[in-house]
Amino acid sequence: MATEPIPHWPGRMVGSVHVRSTPEGAPERAVFVHGLAGAATNWTDLMDELKDVVTGHAIDLPGAGHSPAAADGDYSVAGHARAVIELMEHTGPAHLFGNSLGGAVSVKVAADRPDLVRSLTLVSPALPDLLPRYGPFRVAAAATPWLGEWVTGKLRLVSAEQRVNASFAMVWANARAVHPDRLREAIEELRRRDDLPYAAAAMLGSARGIVAEYFRRGADNLWSHAARVQAPTLIIHGRHDRLVRPAMAAKAGRTFRQVRLVLLPRAGHVAMMEMPGVVAFEARRLIAETRLGNAPLAS
């Protein structure tokens, strides 16, 4: 029988966002940023693995999880980055983790505020790729005026169980490995969010924000931001990622200044949920190198 999962970390409001944190006492701090349609709870198990090394703070991005709607209605990558910076100004310099959309947000934070980022760990970051996989079709549909609202309305007619099962089937390499308790929690959370008046707009706005980044050119392009990141960087991709092509790790290896690449043969899009122990091992290595002042080498 699968080990019973730990409870999610307690949360509180920090400024304008809801944040879940591990107990104080670890020698360093870390901030965790979830992906599209995710929440701070995506990081529960990885935070547990790392709690002796870092005091972890996982943000619910504006309009996601238990955070209220963005006051200015801005769900762009830049808008989310401002929320993360606000949190990190509260926590102080920290090791920054991001998955998918949260990876894109974290790249912008690291490029714009190097004083706040001790190291950068990206799990399947949603960096611009003009040859995206089939999975992102729903994201692109959400970015289309009127069509996005129509698709969202139709999806509300599908049961929460069906939507959650479809989501896990997309982002996990093996959806059968999801613990029943985690599945139940996800269904209950989706039902709660279905009753929030701002949830659909936040989801659509965030989807449109990441699609806009895929077509941005010039110095504000996310790849240009990646080239400016000074922090030691770890990039983890799952070979069975159906949303972000693992081949993009090679471009990342040519772009980030100090980078190590790790490809996990049995993981999908959310390796920190599927294989928290493996991701924690690589993150500990990076944190230790950062403490010693040793830059990671591409591998």
C-alpha cells in the first residue's frame, strides 16, 4: 500500500498573496512558484524533503489557490513576477523554484532581481517554444478572445472528477501513481474554486499571459531574460513531459550562464510531485554548491 501523504503545509496571507510555509529553523530560505492551474500545494512533498535545508515558502499566485484575485486584473508573467518579488522582499534572498508557468515567472524574477535569488531551480519551465506539444492546445485556445470563455464555460459542465483525472493524465508520466488522497484533495479543491467568481478569469488571464510570452520578441523575450540570469541554475525535465518538450533543455543549456541539466526518464511535467526525492537530491546539490560558491557545470 502506498505511504499516506503528509498534510499540506499551513498557509497565511503575506501581503496580497496566500503563502504556505514549512517551520522556521532551516539555515536558508526557498520560494516555490507553481504552474498554470496549480497552487502552492503542488510543492508540499518537495518542501518536506528539503525542510532541514531551507525554510520553504510556496506562493499561491494571484487568483490561484487561496490567493484573491489580482487587484489590477493583471495575470501576465510580469504581473505574477511582481507578486513573487513582493514575497521575496518579505522573506529576504532565497533559493527560487518554479514549475511550468512558475518557471517562466521565476526566470523573469531572477533576471530582474538578482539580489533576491540565491539559486534557481526550474522544473519543466514554460520557456518559449514555437514547436509546442499537443497538450498546450487548450492553453492556446484559452488565449483566443471569446473562444477561451466558451471553452471554460463548457468545461464547467464536466464533473470535477473527470477534469482532475484528465489533468493528472496530462501532467504525470503515470497517473495511476497519484495517491488516492492527493486525487481526492485535488477534486475537492477544484469544486471549491468552481464557486469562486474570479477563478475562471484568473485562469484565462494566466493562460493568455504565457501564450503572449511565446510570441514576444527582443530584450523582453524570456530567453533574453534567461541569458541575464546570474544565479546558479538547475533545470529538470521529465522525458515523458507532454506539455514542454524535453528537447528545450538543450537550448536552456546554451542560454543560462551557470546551468546543470537533469533529464528524468520516468517523469512527466511535474517531477517535483512525481519524484520529490529525486528532485530534492538535485536541489540539495545545487544549494550546497551555491553555499560554497561553486558554479554548476552543464551536464
